[in-house]
Amino acid sequence: IFAFLALMCLILAIGNGIWEHDKGYYFQVYLPWAEGVNSASYSGFLMFWSYVIILNTVVPISLYVSVEIIRLGNSFYIDWDRKMYYPLNDTPAQARTTTLNEELGQIKYIFSDKTGTLTQNIMCFNKCSINGKSYGDVYDMSGQRIEINENTEKVDFSYNPLADPKFAFYDHSLVEAVKLNDVPTHRFFRLLSLCHTVMPEEKKEGNLVYQAQSPDEGALVTAARNFGFVFRARTPETITVVEMGETKVYKLLAILDFNNVRKRMSVIVRSPEGDLTLYCKGADTILYELLHPSCNSLKEETTEHLNEFAGEGLRTLVVAYKSLEEDYFQDWIRRHHEASTALEGREDKLSELYEEIEKDLMLLGATAIEDKLQDGVPQTIETLAKANIKIWVLTGDKQETAMNIGYSCNLLNDDMEEVFVIEGSTSDDVLNELRNARKKMKPDSFLDSDEINIQFEKSSKKQIIIPDEQANGVYGLVITGHSLAYALEGNLELELVRTACMCKVVICCRVTPLQKAQVVELVKKYKKAVTLAIGDGANDVSMIKTAHIGVGISGQEGMQAVLSSDFSFAQFRYLQRLLLVHGRWSYIRMCKFLKYFFYKNFAFTLVHFWYGFFSGFSAQTVYDEWFITLYNLVYTSLPVLGMSLFDQDVDDRWSMLFPQLYVPGQQNLYFNKVVFVKCMLQGIYSSLILFFIPYGAMYNTMRSDGKAIADYQSFALMAQTCLLIVVSVQIGLDTSYWTVVNQFFIWGSLSVYFAITFTMYSDGMYLIFTASFPFIGTARNTLSQPNVWLAIFLSIILCVLPVVGFRFLKAQLKPTPSDKVLLKIKEAKKRPPPPSPKRRLRRTSTRRSGYAFSHQHGFGALIMSGRNMRPKSPFATTGTFSPNSDKYKHKGL
């Protein structure tokens, strides 16, 4: 704009020098030059700076004030949005900054934490399969399965005084099976009450609190407790269980602990009757290999149930048992003692013994646990994906847990071509895995003719911006924290960002807070995209601060994330409303404001430029000085603010139903350099019309009473009246959503203009302030003529008609994706609105998510040693969990 201003002033200054040289000489009789000044070039020099002062309105100085007002108003909309208010915690959404509203409408990448952000970190025993029969679904009288909701009748556990009142289950047939003393059912829950590493705490009798390393185990033991098999207490040698009201003490002989290779755990106990039994639970892929051949038919039935559970996103676990002979066990436990005390190869020897005894198991069934997501998370992620927003999950959880949540949230699904898992242990391994993944997604990216490869070679490995690359399908990427450490090194980061950005979903697991920030910084470095990070804990602060926009969730992990964020609310599902509604509206409003503001300033200022050619380049203004003062301050300030604060192309409901409307913001289509040039050209065209139509209409024109009207003051009044009406009509064309405020501002501004004009040009104002208001009588003399209004009407038509025609033809001949969606919405508005989905979104998958053993290896040995127990409970002679145990702290549990 400054360059354009300088160019106009230079042209007019040169014109002044030429005019003074050719014509000005003859006017020196009337307009003599100053003493000692007789140079046309010096006059041109002075005129250059005079026109800088006159044409300075092309530089939008008042734009900054208006922008801040618009941003402040749009921030209040977020604070006031009742649909982003969470009543359970009395937590409204909060805009903690007023400078990033429009960037909310341009987000391309979202980086999200998992625990506490996507999930509630609450595990719930949902369904199970026992002896080939599935439990957990509810059926009506006709045998049709019905959806479980808040009105569904819960199972009454009042018969069990030790039941957990918070536990909810809806299938009454499982309680009946327990009450009927069904042997497989009793054995199933007996296994859940014995095979675990949970520690009980009973401060008051009957008030049991389970301290579990992972919420999964706590959910299973709580389920057994409610169905009549209450894990009451433990010592290093015994486990006390209340079975259907009868207290039994089992002797704990061995714990076959979990590790990442085994993916299972077992306990060996002796019942009060003297029976030796091994109880085992683990991932189905592992345990199925250890079953006795007689379980084949039951395994097929259980597999069907596992597939069904997996299709609903539940975390599954298979349970089995084995009766042991006394002689064999005594020999095995002796060898186990020798292996556990060996100085060399202890782990290998123990693993061999575990493999030996965990064979020919008898299948009991399977459990299905729901890792409770926050309400609306799958729907939110699906909606954001339709808006072409890529979601990366950065979590400290282990790989299996992270992938389970990925499938539950519909981040990952079986429709994907492939989910790449990067888990190399060396830099070369990670590089090969990343390149193999990229080769499958886009083989052309390895050619020498590839644009990015050429750009990378030319830049001599300096920072480059990687354009969006399209893969030949839909892919996902999972990378572990150990591999990520290598991938974030200088020579691999380009490979990582190219491969990851081709994938629809990226999950980084076992990452540190620093790595979260590094991943965000990597995308900011190589991609020309706006990023958003969302989290709820202190470990997410670095990620939130690194992204362009940080969002904090006020959850259960304190307020550090909220205090470091730009926007905050209570639930992840509000993110789609923040982006698709408030963000998109803010972006559209700001773009419309900028386009209109530049247009009206160019149209206003350039009339002076054309007038210079007819005034001897004398730096005389076209308009009255009072009009110049009030144009931006009074006449056009409120209408543009009204549009910028209230306008919306579609309402919030349609914005959520058609997330594709968000895409133009990501591509910055509504305001860029091309759009700015179009605004400038439209302003130049309008200024030509606004000068030459009044000039032609006034040229040698007579009033109806025969008096002359072709004077400077009449021309100035007509030009400024045309200008104000044209820019008012233009803002009406730009406004999509009319409110009372918009109407009042536009019509009010025109009314104020005419009121002020007739007042300032009246006889009274001239008599009071003769020097300040010289346009005496001009308004009533000029605006009373029909030919003046005809010229004004012609100016309006010529200014507006090309704009209307261009918009119509563009929408018909070359519609944008937004135009197509808006047409669908227009047609859909004629029909009743579709009901909002109430059912929880379920995924269909054949992938069974294995049980996520998130507790530490070696905890079984810690329990057997008794070093984490202390006698405390007055209601049992056994020990209880001690959170202050040094061993427990050492394990980081």
C-alpha cells in the first residue's frame, strides 16, 4: 500500500511539474510564484508531499482499532456460548486471548494428549463371555437388543453388602447365573478375584478401596466383587475372598508376573479344600496358543464374542485355568526357587518355567472393558476429520494402550490401507521404516523429479516448506518414544515430517513432555499450517505453548494447562464448536472486514487521484474537508463493525453438519494477496465511476430554473453522496446475515450523513462559523435536482452491477467447494432439519485390542515378599497396601 501511495504521488508530482512548465507560466499574473521560486520541478516536489497528505487515507490507520474491537467481540461470543458450558463442573469456555480468533478458522493440525483429554481415565467392566455365552447386552421381550441409556434398569446388587455402589451393570441374566451356582460362572469370577496384583484398603468395615496399578485390573476386581466374589485382603502368603457371603482364605503359592513378551499373568493358589489351581489371564493371541485341544469348540464361540467386543471398541482379555497335581507342583516350585535365586540367566530360567506350567489351560471366557472416553469424542474426531484437520495424539502411554484408544476414538479403523508402526531401536532402523512407509504411500516421492527433493537440494539443506502431499490411500502412523528420539534428529526430521503428514492420523506413544513440544515445533518448521495443541495436565504445557494456539481442558490434573493456554473449556467435544463455529465465523468476518475496508478506502481516496488531472495537479481535495474527517470516523465505521461482529454465512447447526465449510480457511482462500489485488482493482474501478459520472453529469449543466449548477461545491457534494451510497450498497451485498443492528447501522449512517450535510451547509452554520463552513446552500440547491439523483442512481448501478454479475457467474460456472456446500444447505433448509445423532458412535473392526497391562514388571515378586505391606486394618488380620513403601516408590508405581 505504501508503494502504491508513493507511485500515485510520484505520478501526480510529475504531472504538476509538466503542467506548471507548460500552463502555469500563463497564470503567474494571477497566481505568482513565491520570491526566488521559479522552478516547475520544485513545485512538483512540493506537490509530491502535498499529495502524500491528501492520499494518506489509502493507508488504513484506523484498521488497527477496528480489528481489536472485532477480536474482542468474537472473544466474548466464546465466553458467552452456553453450548460450551459444562454444568457438572460449572465450567464455561474461556477465551484467554483476543488476538487469535481468526486463526481458529485456519487450523490444519491438532496435537492432543490422550489421558484426561480424550479419555476420562475410568475403566468400566462392560461385557464378558463365560463358557460360550455372552453377557452384557440387554434384550426386550421380542429378543431384540436394545440400546443402553440412562433409563435402562440397572442390576440390583443389594443382596451383596460388600458391593461397590458405583458399579453399574444391566444384564440381569449374569446375576441369575451366579445365584444359581453355575460352576463356570463361579470359576470365572473366582479367577478375577484371585489373579491380580491389586492391594485392598479397608478403613471402615465393608468400605473397600482397591489400589490398582492400572485401572483395568481395578475394574475386573470390582466386577468380581459386585457379583459375589469379594477380594477382601491379602498377605504375602494368602488371599482372602468372600465368595457368596462365605469367607475363604486361599494360600498364594506363586505369582507368574507379567512382562512385555508374555502379555499375561498367572497365580497359583491352594483352595481351603486343598485343590491346587493355576489361574491365568492375558491377551487372546497369547493365551489361545496355550489352551488344551479340548477347548477348540469353546474357543470358536469365544472368538466370535471377542470380535463383537472389539467391534465396539472394548479392551478384551481372555481368562483360563488349570488344575495342578501335587507331585508335579512340588517339583516345579523347587525348580522355580532355584531359578529365582540364580545369579546368572535368572529371567530366562523363570520364563522357561512359566512356559512349562502355563500349558494345556482350560478356557473360561473373556472380559470386555470399556476405557471410558469423554462424551462425544468419537463424533468430534470424525467431524474434525471431515473438515480436513489432521489429528496427532501425543501420549505417555504404552503403544498398545494408545492404539486401543485410537481405535475406540475412530482415529484408527480397519478401512485404512495400513497402520505403520515405527519401533526401530537404531537410527538406521527408524530411517528404513519411515522410508518404507513413504514408499507404500507415495512411490513417486523418491524420484529425482519430485518437487520437494529438488527444493531440498537447491536449499542446501536449509529450512524448506513442505507442500501438502497426497498419499495413494488412507494410512495411519504409530511411533514409539524411543524411535521418535532418533526421528527428531536433524538428518531424520524431514523424513519423519514427510511420512507423518501423508497419514491421516499419527499416534506418538511413550513420549516425554519435551518430545511433545519437539513434534509440534517440527510441523511448524516444515509445514505452512496453523497448529493447535490441546491437553489437560502439566506435562502438556510445553506442547500447548509451542503450538500456534493452545487449548487447555480444565480436568482432574490441575490448572497448569489452562493457565498456559489461549482458550479453555471442560470437555474435548467442545473443540469442534470452537473451530467449526467460532473459529470459522471469526475468520470469515475478519476477511470480509479487511476486503471491505480496503475497498472503501481505495474508492474514497482514488477519486482525489483522478481529480488531480482536472485541477492542474494542485493538490486540491475533491470532497468537503468535513466529509473527509467524518468518512471513516462516523459514516462508515459502524456498518463495517456491524458486519464484522454479527455476520455468518450459515448458522452454527449447519456449520457442524457440513464441516467441509472449514476447508477454505485452512487454504486461506478468503483473504490473501490475490484477493487484496481484486479489492484494489474494484476500488480503482469504483473510483473511476464515482469521479467521471458526477463530472459528466455536472459538466455544463443547468438547474431546472435555468441557473448554473456546474460548480466545484456541487460536484464535491454529488461525488461524496455517490460514494457513501455505493459503499453502503456494497456492504449490504457483502452481508449474509441481517440483524436489527446491521439495518440500524447502515440506514442510520446514511441518515446521519444527510442530517449532518444539510446542517453544515445551512445558512445558520455559515453565519456562525463563516470560515469553517463555506458550502452555504449547496445541499439544498444540488440534491433537489432530479438529474443529480439520476446520476447518483447511474453511479450505483455501474459500481454494483459488475460485482453482482461476477459473483453470479462465478457461482454458476466455477463454484468453489464452499459454494456447493452452501447450495446443499439452501436446499436442505427447505426440508425439516435432520435429528442430531444421540447414539454413541461404534466402530466395526475385526481387530481385538489386547489387554493393556500397564503395571510394572516385578510387582508380583514385591507382593510375595511383603515389603509393601503393613498391618493396619482392624477388620482383618492380613496386611494392607502401604503407599509409602520404599520398594513401591522405587518401582515408580
